[in-house]
Amino acid sequence: QGDPSVAILAQVIWVSPSRANESLTPCREMRLEGRETSSRIGRSYDAVPTQDELEEGSHRPADPQISNRFHRLRCCSLVVSFPLLLYILIFLIWQPKLNRFRGTDGFRVFSSFFGVEDLTHKPSDEDASRIGLVSERGICEAPVRLGALERGKADGGWNLCALSTMQKQHRGATWPPPGCVVYSFGSCWDFTFDIAAAKLGCEVHTFDPTMPGFRGSERELQLKRDFNITFHDLGLGTEADGSACKGLLPSTICEPLPSIIQRLGHTSIEVVKIDIEGAEWGPLGEETTLQILKSHVRQLLVEYHLPWGVDEARGTAILGRLSEMFALWNWDVNFNKAWVKWAGLHMPPFLEVSYVSRV
């Protein structure tokens, strides 16, 4: 009693029962909550672990949600890693065999699926002539490229002929002629070719029914104001289908080429460019369209899509008919990594062809 340190120590270690209960209440609640949680998963945290459980470290039960997440993560990892391992197996272990396989027809089909090499390879003129693409090399003395400049790797560029042997014979060497008119069917928001033609002083008309919201937009007004490009919310159609656009939404409107030329009042058109994603076979298969092309158009640019919308026999016949009216002086493969079987040949599906009129 006389020692003051003993009194201070007694005050520190003595706690009233009521204060002790208050301080332990949160701990009791946490422990009870833990018991309820553990009871839901089938085991109490208060259970005494056995020696085997202590050695295995399995006394505390696992959360089933965490286990399910880990299982899903492991499955996703296997799904992602399997193609990678397959790729390594094929292109590293079997590389010598693939090198011997290159150059065969089987490799062309194989590489079109696995992307082994860039398949912008251009077939020979002899093979192309079997499907109606008869090239007449040397007929163009001054080729010009409008739009995207890099061939085979950028869409939107086209090869035109500023001076051909037939142009020199019939109307001199001036190109483009004064008052030239250009029809561009299919732009898909890419106006590089249209702007390049307009900068040469040509009157450019762009046709595309698949650009919702463009008509009346600031971009359309800018093209008209800066480059005198007239946009038509209209597609190239056939007389058989009337105003309907085959393969497009019912709200889109198409019109045959003879009707368009008559309505716009043009008697001579320097260039007609057609890139309408497989719908070119319908208009080019009609004799009325072919005749208006022959009488009104100087240069024709077409991207053919094989075999979209046409069978081999009809497609070859259309190409042959066009070769009678126009001289094919250049054709290129649009950038792609696929092959299609066409008339017994492995052909790239997208061909950009440049014609000049024979008249």
C-alpha cells in the first residue's frame, strides 16, 4: 500500500467488468459473424485442426467464389495459350517442311487461313486472260495514279491513263480535257480519289447510298464548297431491279447508269469508277449499261469482287464483253490475304482493273 508504483500498476491493469464487456463486444460480433460464415460453408473456425490438417494446411476452408474464379481463370489461360503453342509448333518445329511446301497449290490454300505470307501475289496475264482479263500492255503511254499512291497496300487509289495511243490518235494529247466529268460509284467515306480528280479541274459526282447522315452534313458542304464535288445518296442499279438496291436495305435507292446520265444531262464522261462491293456484276451484265458505257465513257475503273454476286460462267462472259468495248491496260490486286477458286485458277478476290475506250 505504501509503494506508489504498485498503486499505478493496479490502475493500469484493473478494468471494470462493464468496460471489459464494451471493449469485447466488437470482437464477439466479428467472431459470431465468422461462425455464421463458416457454418454456411460446412465448417466452424473454432474446430481444432488435426495433425494431418496442420501438415496439409487445409484447416481453414476455401471460399467457393474464389475457387470458381480461379477455375475460370485457369480455363481461359488454357484457351488462350493453346493456339499460341500450336502456332509455335507449326512455324518453328515444322519450318523446314513448310519451306518445301511453299509454291504449291496446297500452300496457297493453307496460307490463306494461317497468314503465312502476304498473298497479294498477282497471277500472270496468261492466267488472267482465261477469265476475260485480257491485258494490252503498252497501250497507255502516260499512266497516272489518283488517290492513295501506294499500290496494293492502300485503298482509294486508282490508275488512269493520261495518254493512250488511241487518245493521241483521236483527240490529241491534252489530259484531262476541258470540262471533264467523273462519276465515282462507291466511296464509303473515302474521298481521296474524288478530291484528286476535282483538283485536276474535273466535275466530280460521287454516288453512295450506304452513308447515313452524310447528306446535308458539314463534310458534304465542304466537299462541294472546296472541290465542287456533288454527292448523290444513290447507288448504281439495274433496269431489272428499278429503284431497289439488291442486297442493301429497303430504304436505299439505286438507279441504272443510262437513267443517271440522262437525268444529269452529260454527253461525255471522262472517267467512271465502280467500287460497289460485289454489286457491279448486275449493272455490267445489262446490255443497256454496256452500250451507254461504250458511247459516253472514255475510261472505266472497276474493282471486281470474285465470286460475290456472280457465277464463274456469267462473270467470265461479262469480262469478255467489256474487253471487246474497252482496252484493259492495267490491273492490280487490291490488298488482301485470301484466294478464291475461279475458273480452275487460284485468284485473289479483289481486282482493280483500268480500261480505256476503243472509240
